[in-house]
Amino acid sequence: MKDVQLSRTELAFIIVTRAMIGAGVALLLADRISGEQRKAIGATLTLVGLVTTIPAACAIFCKHESDED
């Protein structure tokens, strides 16, 4: 596997763009589904975003902090 070096600014940009994609999809679907379905999809998108972003952020920040020691 190839190692990729990212600055904190680059990582923040990636995280924000992922959030924007999720919000955009939610907005596109908002008028086509019921309130219950919208809540379920919103919760799922949020959970998936958190689950996929937290490990990536931790890997970079934890590695960066251990390199400073």
C-alpha cells in the first residue's frame, strides 16, 4: 500500500468536501421522500460519514503526533 502525506489543511478539505457531497445528495432527495424516510436517510448518511472519516483523521493526526515525540 502506498503512503500518502497530507497536511491538516488538506485533510480538512477532504472531510468538508465529503460532507458537502452528503448534504447535496440529501437536498436532491428531500422533496421526493417522506419525513420518516428523510430522517432515516439523513441519519444513515451522517453515521456513514462519521464512521469513514474518524479513522482516517485519527490515522493522520495520531501518526503526526507520534512523529513529533
